[in-house]
Amino acid sequence: MRRVLPLLTMALLVQGPALAQDDKGAQVKRGEYLVTVGGCNDCHTPWIIGSNGPEPDMKRMLSGHPQDLVIKAPANVSEPWGGAVTPTSTGWSGPWGVSFAANLTPDPETGVLRDFTEQQFIQTMRTGRHQGQGRQILPPMPWPNYGQMTEDDLKAVFAYLRQVPPVKNKVPDPLPPMAQR
């Protein structure tokens, strides 16, 4: 009996990290699924015109509004229209001013999540505020919908976003509405 117990303990120790790695892999896979069905690429991946019409440019997956597409002022939108969108589908103009899709990649210089903890990401999705306490997240980001996700699902999304390929792309700050200029 003495020999069996240490062998069993050693077997559990050897399996422990593998199981933890499998759990992490499953969490990242779940995050990938949620990012896909949640439509994150629809706004955070720049669109290009391909042979089949508009399509996401997956070389710039989740990198946000392209830094070389400069917008200096809100679009001149009049009734009955309520807004305008850039051809890349990463910049929106409306009564709130101009908002730009953030770079969600883990680029250490330009990725918006570079300074976020997992808890700050969850708070951002729950409160609609940058890092859970900063500036308001602007339309069309549907944070109230994503904020209804379970904590485990939000953790999975965060885990997935932390391991996508980094893309260096400095997204501009939002522009205020014309009335505030």
C-alpha cells in the first residue's frame, strides 16, 4: 500500500498541469467561438472589397480602425439618417460624434487591452466604461448585450483575445459631436 499511494500522487501531479492546460485550451476555444458568434470581427476587423464583395481583412483581424484612414470631423448626417460608417466598417459618425473600433489584439504598444486585467475587461463589458471606470464606450458597441454574458464566458473571450496575433495599429481617440467643437 505504501508504494501505491506515492505512485498515485505522482500520477496526479503529472496529470495536473496537462489538465490545467486542457482547461485553458478549452477556455480559449470557447472565447474564439463567442468572438465569432458575437460578431466582434464585424466591427473590430477592417473590411475590404474582395472578389465576393465586402469581407473582413483577416490579416488585420481585430485590429480596429486603420490608423491610416484619418477622420477629422463627424459626417454631415441629416434626417432621416442617424449616422454614417466608414468603408472599413470601423468608424461611425452620429449624434455622439465619431467612434472608432478599438484594436483588440495584444499588441504591447497599440492594443487597447494591453493594460487590462481580466477583471477590468469584465467590468468594461458590464459598465460600458473603459477599464470599468474610464470614459464611456460609444455606439455602436453593444456592451449592454455582451455585459449579459456569464463571467466564465467573458473570461473566455478575454483569454482568446490575449492570444490572437498582435497587430500594430494605433486607433484614434473618439471625436466629439459637431456641437461640442
